[in-house]
Amino acid sequence: MNVTVLAIFDEFNHNASLAKVMKERLIRLAAELQDVHLKSFSALKPLSDDVVVYISYNPKYTIRWRIVNDVPSFVEIEVAKICALLNYIPWKTLAINVFKQS
């Protein structure tokens, strides 16, 4: 299973005094989540499947996460556990299951 974690800067204030440091931190945390914490997912079968996770800051600069593709429920649960241990919060959206197909 291929794991990709992307840092998203959608609500990020690029004019904030610590913008450069915060941006670099988010990029580092995305790489750490992908290469360290979710590394065990690379051995899951089928190997051709993907897990794509976005992380970003919320308006209060807390790290939030969201899986953006269809994955089995056990993958969602494991990612949620790992992110909870890292004190990341789920990324709330206005629509339910935005990326899930019926």
C-alpha cells in the first residue's frame, strides 16, 4: 500500500509573523507522518492501493488530518489512532464523506 501525506496550506495566513517556520514545520510533520508513523501501511496488501492523507493547520494552528481517498475501514481506524496519539484532530468538512463514492 502506498502512503502519501501532503501538507495543505488552505487557511494558512502567509503574512503571519511565523509563517515561514510554521510552513516548514507542517512540511516536516507531513514527511514524519508518512515515513515514520504510517510506514507499516506500506506492507499491507494489496500493494497497489493508495492512502492519501492531507494535514493542515486549523484557524487555531492545531494540526488536522483527513484521508482523501477511498480506503478500507480498518485503514481509516488505524490512521485515526495514530493521528490521535500525535494530538492531531480530524479535519471537519461541511459535507459528509466528500471523497467517498456511493
